[in-house]
Amino acid sequence: MIMSRRMVLTTGASGLLLTACAGGIEGNGIGSNDAGQIDARVDASQDYLVQEFPGTQDLVTKASGILYMPLLTEAGFIIGGAFGRGALRINGATVDYYSATRATVGLQIGAQQFAHALFFMTEGALADFRRGSGWAASADMRYATPDEGASMGKQTTEFDPVIALVYGQQGMIAGATLSGTKYTRIIP
């Protein structure tokens, strides 16, 4: 099969972007399996979220469990991907560690880093997440901004089993969604 010049350039640029992204991850310890580093990053992420968006404290209090992903790095040029590591906390204590991965294909260019938290608002949603060998973000999840944390009252949290907050975006790429992100339990 003969590849066009455009395909070679696109593939090469995608590879360079993802390699640079991965180098940044490993260089900063984000790709590390060290539980201490993951917990320290989760602590900082949780503190940032509650300090910058005080309304989210109500979600923290009501949630059955929270998966904090303190830093996902995403890059793409036609072909893209994202990766990060975090921890699941129940009653403020880390119970499991997870990695998040995502692959994308389509009209995209750029790189960004962001944090997110998944608030499991029911015991059933938390149990489904923990029971699975890998869990993909899906339609039963409500996406919100941290600013909305203050407006998520009793009715909202009773009907939304999982609430996802994306925050702390840096860089430039179109969008920061979690759809298609797969979460896998890891052992640090």
C-alpha cells in the first residue's frame, strides 16, 4: 500500500505530539505508579476544587465515593489520546487507584491538560464502577462545570447517579469531554 505524503505527515505529527505528551507525563511523575505521588496529586486536586469552587463541597459530602483524576494529558492531530492516573476515595480515604485512557480519531489538533472528578451519588453507581474490570464514561453520567456545584441540590443528585466535573484546563484543544474514557483499576 502506498501512503500519500499527507498521510505520512499526519501520522508523523500525531506520533510526535503523543510522544511529547508521554514524555511530559513521565517527566512529571504523572505516569508513575507510586501511590504516594498519586495521593499527593489527588489531595492537591481535591483542595483546589473545593477552594476555587466552594459549592462543590456539598457534592463531596453527599457522594458515596469520588474518583479524582488530578491530571489528564490529551493531545491530538487527527489521531489523539489522553492518559492520567488517580484515586477513588470513599469517606475521604483512598480505596483504589485507577488509570484513565482515551483514544480519538477525527478533526482535532492541539494539546491540553485538565483534571476531573467523578462523583458517585448512589451506592449502586459506586458498586457498578468498582465491580467492573474497566468502566467507560457513558450516557448515565451528568457533565457539569464546577461552578454548578452550588446549584446541584437534592433533586439533581437523587436523579444523577454519576456527576462529572472537568476543571483546571490548560492548553488548547477543542473540548474536554470524558465520553469514551476508560477507567481501569491499577496497583501502584
